[in-house]
Amino acid sequence: MPMTDPQALLRHLYDVAVQRALPLHNTAAHLPSPPKGRTLVLGAGKAGGAMAQAVEALWPQDAPLSGLVVTRYGHTPPRPAGLPERIEVVEAAHPVPDAAGLQAAERILQLTQGLTADDLVLCLISGGGSSLLTLPAEGISLQLKQDINRQLLASGANIAEMNCLRKHLSRIKGGRLAAACAPARVVTITISDVPGDDPSIIASGPTVPDASTCADALAILKRYAITVPDSVLQALQSGVWETPKPGSPMFAGHSVHMIATPQQSLEAAAAAARAQGLNAYILSDEIEGESREVGKVHATLARAAAKGLGPFTKPCVILSGGETTVTIKSQPAGAPRGRGGRAGEFCMGLAEALQGQSGVWALAADTDGIDGIEDNAGAQVAPDTLARAAAKGIKVSEHLQRNDAYGFFEPLGDLVITGPTHTNVNDFRAMLVL
């Protein structure tokens, strides 16, 4: 990638980060030996289809293998020629669950029936599994679960908070899938999309202990003014929906293997930047907060570097990851709905704060290839972004007000469109300072 094309360079770094997280490159070292009995593969997440194909390719062809994995609509990768299909992959909705996800979760629980101590369950877990693996607690309808999910997505709650509540309103999350697999051995293979790489948060931890409590879930409902029926409040208050806790004997002999993380992808991108003669700095893989505000903070760092100030020496790339949030602002009745996700919102905040700073380009995109529910992975920012927008009569402040990143960047030709990548290690952000 020649440094004469800053945007091509940034896209190259994103592609390197995604490549580092693909399941086929990372799974072999973590697969156990085939058991005495049968091997059942269960899983959920945006990388689920690619993870299932990796296991199919790597598992001995003469060893029994079957199972069911659910992934997001459109995220099943093309099947390589000659690879026999031994694990069924179905698709469902994300980020708001649907009937297909409910049916998949019910089938997954049914498949655990009759397992023995001689059997092995391989659980393939990646980000997005919280919505895809939806099995509401007794008394909660799918419609209510969808409503709660929509409220959470608009609330500004972080991923740990959202998944704490999801775990306590579920019959399969928060370690309950592992409980259903007893007495079989459970090996969880997971790709992290959460700050801190906590497996109990990834996809709401269906196969690992949960240290959070019903009281924590109640506090989150109150903190973000999430409206639920009294029956839900009463069930949480009574503790009847409590999850299996650390130290429970049901997890004895189980293991968890993290095959890809945000930090690993950022390090791969940093190495690729250095190969181009750039200094490379990783801020953190755990950055959280309001996307637009995180964008503003990143802008101050880039502007300082552009002026030869601060800790970063140009020419350089400044990288970060994590999972920011977007709090949806209320709009006047009849106002157009904003379109966009975390990456686009970050880029709007960044562009507004950079104010056309010369020598700074940026790209922010979700590593699964989808920013929110749109068809773009994210967006890019250049020194002339605001000037080109002004020439078209587009104001970034107005688009920020209605959370409309797609509407801001699409007319500029600055959306980053990749299609599904078949992995997911969360947000990727790169600023190039020349």
C-alpha cells in the first residue's frame, strides 16, 4: 500500500485486522482430541458459520461430528469446494432477535438431551450471539424480549450491562447451555468482541459461569429507565432467574479457548503500518463511551500529532478498538429516522472536532462488516470531509443530532462497505497522521 494513497492504506490496515481474526487461521491449536463418544457442535454468533466451517475442515474426517450453529442473516460464508457439511448452520436476526433465533435456540437445547460423560460438546461462541441465541425466560414472550432489546440498544448501556440483563431474562445464556450439556465435557471456542475479553460477556456467556446477579439486572433496568412488566420485576426481585455462578460443580472439567481478540487484530494492523515505514501506536482495545465523544477525544490526539505535539511522532498511525455506544436522541414527530452505527457516529464526532485538520485521515469500521443494521462497515474521514459536505449543503451537526451517519457519509462517497467478514472482534479505528 503506497503512502501516497492514505485511504487505501487505512483500508489495508482494516483488512489485515480482520484477516487476523478469521477462524480458520486460529482454531486448530485449540481443538481437543475426539472423545470416546460423539462430538456435538453448538454455537451462535456473527462468526458462527466460519467457525463451523473451520471445525469441519480441521476435525478428523473419520470421527463423528454433528451439530447446529446460528449466525446472522447473510453471514454464512461460501462453502469451500469439497468440504462436507457436517454442522448445520441457520441464520437469524441481529441486533433485535426474531422467531428464527428463538427456533434455533430451542433446537440447540433439544440437541443436548441424551448426552453422556463420554461425549464432547464443542461450543462456538462469537459476538452477536446474545441476539441470535434467544430463548426467553418463562413468562417472557419473544415480542417482549424484542422490545427490551430495542430499549437497550437505544439507551446508551454498554455491552456488559446489556448482556447482564439478557442473561437474567434467558433460559440458555449465562451458563445455562453448559448446564444443559451435563454430563458431557464442554469445550468453548470463542472470538472476543468485548472490552476485556471476558467470556461471560461474549454472547452473554451461554457456557461459562456468571458472576452478575438478578440485583445487578434490576439496577440496569432502573439506570436506563427500561420499561418491563411487573412480572419481570417480581421474578428478578425473587431471584428465581438467577444464573449459575463461578465455583459451581457443573463447570468442572470445562475449558474456554479464546482464538481471536481485538488486541491481536490491532497488533496485526500496527505491524502492517510499521511495514509501510509508519510509527504505529495502539491506544487501547477496550475503549468505551459515547461514540461521538470518543471521536472528539481521538481528534485532539490526531491534531496534536499533526502539529508535532504530544506523545505520537508522525508519520504515524494511531489505532484503537473496543465497543462504544450510541444513545439515540429523540426526534420531533415525523422527522426522518437517522441511519448509522457506532463507527459512523465516531467518524462524525471526529470530523466535527478535526475541523479539516490537514494531514489527518481516519477510518472506523466494525470488524464484522456491518455498522449497526446498515450495509456499511463504517466510514472514513479526510482533511476535506467537512468542505465537501458543505459544498453539498450537508451539516455534520444536523446529522449528529439525529444519529444519521449513513446520511452524512453516503453522499460524500465515504462509507466503508465490505460485506460480512465472517468474524467479529468489534470496533476498529485508525487515524493516519502525515
